[in-house]
Amino acid sequence: MVRGKIQMKRIENATSRQVTFSKRRSGLLKKARELSVLCDAEVSVIIFSQKGRVYEYSSSDMQKAIERYSKYIKEVQNDKPEMERYTQQLRLEAANMVRKIELLEVSQRKLLGQGLGLCSVDELHEVESQLERSLRNIRARKGHLLKEQIEQLKAKERFLQEENAKLSEKSGGGQWQLLTQQKEAVTCSGQRSQSSEVETGLFIGLPENRGV
């Protein structure tokens, strides 16, 4: 059977209240011991019952823990004015930031052509001047970027021309070598043809009888 959720209010029955106090007190002190052991924390618990009995637990000396707590409270109280001044300063800075953001939003709407119905002539002139300055800055930035792109394209063009010249040089040298080899081959073939056309008769006998 699932136990229902206990409503957080004073238990009217004295006996039930005492039983609950004993159980919850034991559980609280047990959790305090576990917290001090598991987390290496300095834990001190003081419990006063309805009848004035005192139950306590301290992972160290209780008196030292109380003195340490008292010292901490005094330091907090002494630092309280300084903390209040710091908090007030943060609030003022936050309020100033909110006002600046509102002004920037109004200025942005005006630059977009919105909310101009309540603007005076001077305000409209100021908006116009801001737009002209912005336009000059945009054009200057655009011109700078276009100039960089043109320089990059020129550098790429020079690189391609150099690569093309190198390739043409290599290709031309190979053709000249091929033409030279072909010419030498034709020359050798012609010499062999002329040698084959020379009369190579064999005559045995004295020289004077060759014409007979």
C-alpha cells in the first residue's frame, strides 16, 4: 500500500507529534552524519524539542562551529552596506542599458523609414545625414572589395599566362626533337638508297682486260 503525501502542517495529536518528532529527528541527524562523511563538510545540527530538550550533532567541536558561524554572520552584516551599494550600482547600469537599447531601437526604426510621422524637420535632417554617411561607408567598402577581387583576378591571369608559356615551351621542344629525328631518319634512308644504286660488278683478271 502506497503511503499518501503528508500535509506540511502542525500535527494536532500529541502522541503522533512526539512519534513523528523522534523519527524525523533520527533521520535528520543520520543525514547530517552522512553529509559530513561523504562530502568532507563541517556539519552542525542543534534541535530543541517542544519540551525544551536539546539534541545536537557536530562533525567537529560544536563550540568552534558556533563561533565560526557567529564570525561569518558578523562579516556578512559588515559587508551588507557594500553589497547594497554594489547592487544599486548594478541596477543603475541595467537601467542605463535599457534606455540605450530603446534609443537604438527607435533610431533603427527611423533609418528603416518607420515611425517618421512624429519627427521634426531637424530629426528628419539628422536621419538623412546618417543615411548618407552609411551609404558612403557602404560604397567605400564595396569599392575596396571590388579592388581586391580585381587584383586577385589579375594575379590569377598572370599565373595562368606563365603556366601556359611553360607548357608551350615544353610542347615546342618536343616537336623540334621529333622533327630532327624524322629528318635524320629520312637522310639515312636516302643514303642507303644511293648506295644500292651504285654498280657493284666483280671482275677477275688483269686490269687492262676489263674493257674487253
